[in-house]
Amino acid sequence: MGTVAVRALDDVTFSLSGGEFCAIMGPSGSGKSTLLHCAGLLDPPTAGNVFYNGMDMTLLPEWQKAETRLFSFGFVFQEYALIPELTALENVLLPAFAAGGRESEARDAAWTALAHVGLQDRASHLPRELSGGEQQRVAVARGLVNRPRIIFADEPHANLDSENSRLILELFRTICDQDKISILMVTHEEEDRQYLDRVIRLFDGRIQKEEERGVT
Ligand SMILES: Nc1ncnc2c1ncn2[C@@H]1O[C@H](COP(=O)(O)OP(=O)(O)O)[C@@H](O)[C@H]1O
Ligand SMILES: [Mg+2]
């Protein structure tokens, strides 16, 4: 920023396995979002590499990174990031349309994704006609619609009450176990650990430690 260099991440190395539910935890400003954005190919690291399926993604042109995000990754953000003028179904349809293919197939995929999060009966509602928890479930359905291999979620339940947080976390756990999708999630909540396979602790841009399930 100006003349001040911010080292948001420093010497960070980690890997994520298929079907693994992994969280990034750490104080505010420790680099959690930066790490998620680098791994999700939203931000390029100034140095270092991001590998996906053995391929160095940092070497790819932007359009190929965009294709990877569209076809292989799903994103869920704290503020839901739904388009207010579109219904729940239309929000979920967007990435399916962007992926091309037949319209009927995109619609089938969107219905399946909405059913996955238990919101088929809210398909024609606008975001403002949904509760926060329901909006976030629509956002999860949108993240799932193209059948990604990895979901990146930045504090997805920070705005939700405990009951809706539990729903999102259980949904994520099921997605990992049944669909073998990997999830990398930023969270502040220590209680989330019961759902997680691994926690990466960040402090000042560095990995302080990694905790496996059942091991501290
Ligand atoms: N766009 C930006 N420009 C400059 N510095 C930034 C920017 N975004 C974040 N930072 C800084 O990078 C560090 C890590 O930020 P971030 O990854 O957002 O942390 P966290 O998600 O853990 O709160 C912080 O020191 C923050 O102030
Ligand atoms: Mg953050």
C-alpha cells in the first residue's frame, strides 16, 4: 500500500486432499482471506506456486484460471453475494449457463443443487424474501451447481445464527463425505472443529501449526 509493503502471506505451504474438510483459522489480518483467494485462483501470489491436480496454475493465462474456477471450483462468501434481482433458482443457474451446454441440463443441475440444500420450495423467491441462512444455502447451491472438486468458503456462517451455522457445516461435511468434494473454509469458530478434518492456524501470514482431526 503506497510505500508500505504488506506481507500478507509469508512462506506458506500446505496441501488439500480429495474429500477433505479443512479450515483456516487465525486472528483478523493474519492472511486467511488472502490464502483462500490465492488457492482459489482469485488473486495471484507475488511469489510461489499453486498446484491443482499436479498442474502449476500460476503459469496459466487468466482465461484458463477462469475456466478452472468455473468448472472445478465453487465459492461461498460471508455476504452471500447473490444477485438481488434474480430468484434463488436463477442465481444457482448463472454458473451453469456460464459453463455452456444445454439449457435443460443447466436447469436440471440447478434444481438438483437447490434440492441438495433443501430449498426447492424457495426456487422462485428473490434473495430479499429469504432469511440469511436460506440465502447462504442458495449461495452453497450456486457453488455446487457445476459439480466442483473444491469449495472455497470465506467465513460462510459468520452472519448466521447457531442453528443455520450448524446446517451449513453439516451440509459441508456431507458434501465432503458423499461427493468427495474438498472444502477449504475460513472460520473463527472453535466449535466448528467437530466437523473438520484439519485446521491450519495462521498468524501474521505464517502457518503457526496444523491440527489433524482428533490430534492437537
Ligand atoms: N487490498 C489490500 N491491500 C493492501 N493490504 C491488504 C489488502 N487486503 C488485505 N490486506 C492486508 O493483508 C493482511 C492480510 O489480510 P486478510 O487476508 O484479509 O486477513 P484475514 O482474512 O485473516 O483477516 C492484513 O494485514 C491486511 O491489512
Ligand atoms: Mg478475511
